[in-house]
Amino acid sequence: MASISNKSAASMAQLVGCFRHAVTIASARHAALFSAQLGSPSRTFRTSTAFASSSSSSSSSSSSPSSSSSSREPDASATGDESSEGKAAKPRRKRRTKEEMQAARMANLTFGVPMRSQKRTRTALGGAITASKTLGEQPTEEPKPKRGRPKASSVTDTKPKAPARRGLRPTKTIGAEPPVEEKLDQEVMVKLMQQMKYEHLPPRDEWKTTFPNSKQHQTSYRYFVSNRATIKDIISHLGIQDPKRKGEKVTIIEGYPGPGTFASELLNIPEVEKVIALEATPCYLEKLELLQSQLEERQPGEGQRLDMLKESAYMWDTYTQLVSSGKLAHLNNRVSTSDGNMVDFTTNDFIAADHSDVNWQNLSPIIFLAQLPNTVYGEQLFAQIVAAIASRIWLFRHGRIKLGFICGESLAKRCLAEAGDKISRGKLGTTVQCLADVEVHRYAHELQPHSHHFFPPTMTVGPRVTVSGTSLIPNSNPSTGLTRTGMVMMTVTPKKTPLIKAKEIEAFEFITRNLFILRTKPIGDALTHVAPGGQNVLKMTSKEQVERGLIKSNEVILPHELVCDLTNVQWACLARMFDKWPFRPRHLFEEGRVKPDNKGRN
């Protein structure tokens, strides 16, 4: 019995020792894991030390887990000190002041959108370059070598590796750098609200209910400039007081005028004789009529300076109706032609002279201004108006009319794309540059934040739909969810001598439409896809033709040149030679591209 009791006591002692050893190992592993989380560079070394201390503590009963924990405390504190010294102190974010919080609340109630601080991102304009320079100046820490045998690839590979991309990639900026953002406080918001007060419009905080943005109210994808200071700045670039006009009064035809923010400011200029608004949206028409009545009450006869045509600016028949209705009759007997006759502004039944006529060489007393909707139909209207310069149709039969547009940044980018731009260079930009002079006066970053210059405060972009839409433009398009496109202001002044003549515009549109599909191919190969044997047209644009005096030296087109690299002069020469080519297609207008519209657009 004594032997049995001795054996059981020994087994119990062994069991207790094993249990104690397991607890010590677990606590040591926990301490090692904790030290690794604190950023310890040598986790293996600390783990082995903990194991050594645990083995020594298990041999003597006086060394309990409390002693091991006390021995671990200085290690943890030391690790914390090391990590705090190695890491850079994170800068505290500055708290907003009471005035800034009140201004944010006012902006939220007024504009309907919260005004948040601008964070610096990778795509921040102007900030990426500064950040990349700052990071590039800092010395990069060399990584510590890993323990163990090095890999064979690292020993044999002698190629220099590319440096790690630690900095931000610099972005290219077009035009001037964005101005320093104005600090948002209550004083700035009060000044901004003063710029959005109009006698014929309700207070700014009621615009959301007065001008709802919906398909039902025919205001989808519509906007208007709301800031009076921005309106004055845009008007100054329209050339109303141009010295070339010699004090002659002008008539403004405004497409998509909205509630009349531009009209109210234009009528304050003595050189503006009349403003004609082309508007079909009921909520905007109501405010235009109110503005007209207020002008009449202020001074009898003043209301006649504002006229309205309740038709959409997109419809081509609107401009025919504008002339036939007699709204431009006050311009009769003012513009003469080369043969001594006067231009009749009340009829469309005449053929305009060519671009060498005197009424084209001088600027017309008409200026066209439009706030183009953010849909494909806004771009279509722009393209059709510009193409009309070549054949002098539309309002151009009455003279060389200067055009002003508030439009999306993407449209302006395509209009300004130069030869060699493989992304933005296309048919639209080539057509505009061959027929007119384009100038951007206000870039997108100069009209930011969007809510400080436009209404609605958030902008939506219409989808790219087919030409066979069945309702008025641009009110029938479902939303795509794309928001906040940049807006620009640009002017388009027709050239006195366009590069494309009236008889060449059909061939020009045909070759640009078909060749820009193959913009990265050589022009000799691309012409074979336009028409059978089309590469033979280049024989008429060779260097031999320069020696014969048939073309100029800058009009030479070689077969290996890329389509996107052709200049405006080369495109004009190619269209002229393609029109003379005896084997060109008889019908250049492809009727199959346009779907029939049986329901009409009314």
C-alpha cells in the first residue's frame, strides 16, 4: 500500500509540473506575440529568451509566473519606447471654428448639399506635383536584410531594379494653376448669397422647389449660371463692347436661358439693344415673363427689349420661326452686301453670298449665347451650328455671328485637341478648327465649387443615346448616375476665310467620319477602307503637286502619316482632292446611319 501511495504522489507531482510548464510556455508565447505587435524587430530572439526564463523558473518553485511577468514588463515598456521613437508623430487635424461651422450649416440649408473640406487626393489638381517633390526629397530607408540563406535569384541577378514608386505620380495641368481655395466662413457665405439675389426670382433657398430638376418639369440635365459675378465675367468675353463694332448695338439670341439670370444682366448694358430668349420649359418661362413685366413697370417700353420664343433651342425649325416671326426686324437696313443691297432679317428665302462678301467680313450685330445641356443633344446642336458656317445656312446667312457657349469640359477639350492627340483629336475638333477660332475664357477649375456658380448645385450628365429619340431634347433621357462634370466658357468666332468651302463640306464630313475610326493607322491604309482605291487620292497631295503649283507645301500628305497627325490644312486639302476624285462615292451621306423617327419630336 505504501508503494502504491508513493507512486500516486509521484505521478501527481509530475502532472502538476507538466501543467505548470505548459502554463509558462503559453504565457511566454503570449508575451512574444505582444512584443511583436508593438513593432519588435527581432521576434525570434525575444521568444527564445522567454523560453529560457521559463525553463529556469520551472526548476525552482520560488520563481512563479508573477516573477516572469515582472521580468517582461521592462521589455514591453522598452519596446513601446522604441516604437514611439521610430514612428513619426501624426499631425493633429485642425478643428473647425464656430464661424466655419455656422457657414457650413448655412451652405447646407441654402444649397441643399453639405459643404465639406477639400481633401488632398491622388487626382488633386496641383497637389500631386507638390507631394511628389516633397516625397522625392526625403531619403528612403534601405530595407533590412532578412535572416537565412539568400535565394539564388538574388545572388545571380545583377540587373538594377526599378526604384519603388513611393511618391505620387505627377499630373499634367492645362492652363493656369487653380487659385487658392477661399476659406469657408460666414462672411464668405453672406457675400455669395448676395450674388444670387435677383428681383424676379425667389430667395436662393427656395430655388429647389421653384425649379425642380426632373423629367416631369422638363428640366432634366438643365442648369443655369446663378452667380451674378460669374455672369458679369462671362458677358465681358462676348465682345459686346468690341472696338471693331464701332459702338454698334448688338442683339443677343440666348438658347436655353433658364429663368433669365443672363438676360437680367445683359439688359443693364447700353450696347445691348435686345435679348431674345429661346425657352420651352414652363417654370423658366414664368420667370422670364415676370422679368419682362418688371422691366415694363420700371420704364414704359423697356419690356420690349426682352422678347421670348416658346420653342426649344435644339429644334432647327425654331430659328426659321425666329426669323419669319419678325423678331429680328429691327436689324433691317443695317447690314449691306457687296452688291449694295441690304440683308433682310425677316425672311429665309434667299441664298447667302460666299465668304468673300462684305457682310461676312464684318461681325454681325447678332451674338448667339447658349448654356448647352449635358446630354448628347447639346453636343449635336453645337456640331450642327458649327458645320453650318461652311455653307452659310442657319443664322449665318445674315452674317458672321459670334457664338458663346457654357458647356462641359469634355466638349471643350475635343474642340481644342491638336494634331497628334490620339485620344481627344476627332471629327468635331477638326471641323471646328477648320471653320472657326475657338477660345476658352474660363476653365473648369475657375468655376469651382460648382454650387457657387451654377444651379442645380450638383450636375448630372445625360446618357449617350441613339438619334432616334422620340421626345423633346434633352428632357427624355434616363440618368446614368454620372455627376459633377467640369464646366467651361468658350467662344467660337467664324473665320473670315474658312478652310472648307460650301461645296467641299460634304466630302469633308465623309472622310473625317470614316477616317477617324482608324485614327492610329497610316492615312494610305485607312483610305482603302473609305472607298475602293481611295489611296490614289494621295497622288493628288504628293510633293510633285507642289512643284506644279497645284497645292502648297504645308498641304502635302504622305501615305505613312497617321490619321491623327494630320493638320487642319492637310484635312482641308484632302477633302478638296477627294471631292475632285472622279471615282469617289456618288452618295456621301449614308442614310442607313440615321434611324427613321416616325413619332416626331414635339
